[in-house]
Amino acid sequence: YELNLRGTPGSQVIKVDALGNPVGIEKTTAPVSGDDLVLNTDLGLQQVVESALTNQINYLQSTGKPADSGAAVVLDPQTGAVLATASVPTYNPSWWVGGISDQHYQLLTSQADHDPLLNRAIQGLWAPGSTFKLATATSALNDGMLASLGYYINDTGTYQIPPPCTGQCTYYNNQNEPGQGPINVQTALTLSDDVFFYTLGADYWLHSGTYGQSPIQAVAAKYGFGQVTGVDLPNEYSGQLDSPRLRLVQHAEAPKAFPNTYYGVADNIEMAFGQGETLVTPLEEAVAYGTFATGGTRYAPQVVNSIVSPTGKVVKQFKPRVEAHVDLPSSTYQQILGGLEGAIYNPKGTAYGAFQGYTGMPIAGKTGTATESSNSNVQPTSWFVAFGPR
């Protein structure tokens, strides 16, 4: 929007004599003020979001948890309006005015200060973990995969890849939690049950002749996972969806960094619960769950509401832009919605403890914990996505 904001500079044409001395003004052109931008940002909400995120990170650090950064996004899912975004650590933009000092530049570029120039809301890329189960559940309900399994999967606490299998063939519930027995997708989302989604990931791959190699990825892409959202901000990063094709693309671009092009059943298991090579931004998460909240209509996120002239005339009003549709028949929607509500309100729900004493609007949501490294000293990424009123 720089061209809208900048306006047009004024000018003067000055007469000079043969010696170059000014002798008069030939022509004067007055400057024209630039237009103003009216944002969708809600100032009070923006302040609350920034404060809450900063306070939570400070609290975690005070308890010895190595939380050094975070992001938050608030959207209106019915229009795509970006109501608030926050990224921590941050910095004072006035540091740049008139030239930045060496001290401030070091603070902005030092690795020890955790990259405050990175806008994590649109440039932070992390594995989505269990928040990705939204896409897997939608796919499995829509194309009949769950129907073929009788809608219930028996969680014994482990999943064993059927033979022939070499290497890692056994997958366990998160933190080796005990099995839940036969459960449906609603309960699986409420509990964030891993064996349920291991089974889906494996069965999709083992029956790829029926369902194709990338049915979950196709649904995830409609939700907006793994791609730029089209938000009207510069330098948005694109996520990626793990798939056989991605392995080939990575190898072609950097064969030394990605020597292995193999993709098999274990990779599909990882992908089905948001691990592996899948990466998303916080804005992608907000867009995906906003799409579900609307019943399947995905809007492009929009920061600017309108462009207004200095006299107050509306030069341009930005209308909501529909980017895609996710097929969410009532039977699919209600089962997933029940699972997301249960995550908040069911005593066994993964977010139940955090919402004790909460009296705000009724919401539905999903937690996610994503392992970022095989190094146990690297803390996992923590996600929470929600919408309301449900």
C-alpha cells in the first residue's frame, strides 16, 4: 500500500540568470497528500492479544520452561478480516527512523535474541501436530475410509504396521498413554488419540489403489494448509504438505540435504497427525479452522478494510474474497464439531484443564504438540486453535 500512502511530492520550477542566480518562480505544483488506510485491526483486541502472548511467554520462562517465542492470530472467519496479530519477540519500529543505531541493529539480528524481525504470524513455519487432524478427519469421513472401518477404531495403546515392515513398525500413543478401546472420530479428536489417526494414515497408504496417494493432502490444501493464504502483507511464507511429490521436489532442489526420495506407510502415518515434513504458519491454522467454522468457505485474510482519501472519500472498499470450499456435509461437520467441543468441555478433553473457570462465549478447539527435533532438549511446538461462538 506504499503507493496509496505516499501521495505526490510538490515541485517548483525556478528561473535563473546566466550566472545561475534565482530570478523568479516559473511554476509551482502543490504536493498531494496520500490516502489513509482503514484497517480491520481492532485496537483493543490487538492490545489484549499482544499483552496475553507476552505475559504467557514470560510466565513460562519464569517457571523454567524454555519458551522464547510465539505468535497469535485472530480472524473473522466469515469475512477473512484480520482482527489482530502478534509476534514475540518484537521491537519498536521507530528504531528505524532516521537510521538505525548499531546497538538496535544487533538486537534485531542477533540469534541470541530469537529473530525479532521475523513476523511469526505469517513467517513462522512449524509442524502442526494434532491440529492437522482436522484435515485427516474430514478426508476420512468424506471419502468413506471411516465407514470402511466401521467408524470405530480399537485403540490398544499401540499401532503395528502390518508385515512386511522393517525399521520402526510400532507406534505408541503420545506419552505412552494407555489404549482407549474402540472409539469414533469425535472421541478421537476430543482426546487427540494418536492410534486412531495412525490407523487412518496407514490404511490410506495401504489402500492407495482405492483412495490415491494423497487424499488427506488434497483436503488439507482446500483448508489452506501448506500454501500462502494471500494475506495483504509482504513476505508471507508458504507452508508445505508432506507427500511423495514433496520428497521428489526437495531432492531435486537440494539433493545433498534431501538424499532420500522414499515415501511409504510410516511417512503417511506421520503426515496424518501433522508431523513429518508438513509445515504451516499460525495464519494458515487460523484460516483452516475458520474455514471449518463457516461450514467450508475459505476466505483470504485481509488486513486493510478500505482506502480513504484525505477528504474522507472512500477510494476503495475491500470485499471478502472466497479462495476455496471444503465439502462439509452435515454428517461430517457434526462429528468433527462434537470432537472439537469435547476438547474444551469434556473432562477428558485435551484443553479441558486450561479452561476451568472460563465463562466466555462457547467455543470449539483443538490442541497440538509437534516434535521439532529428535534432540530431546529441543522443546516441542505448542498449538491451540479455536473458534466461537460455536
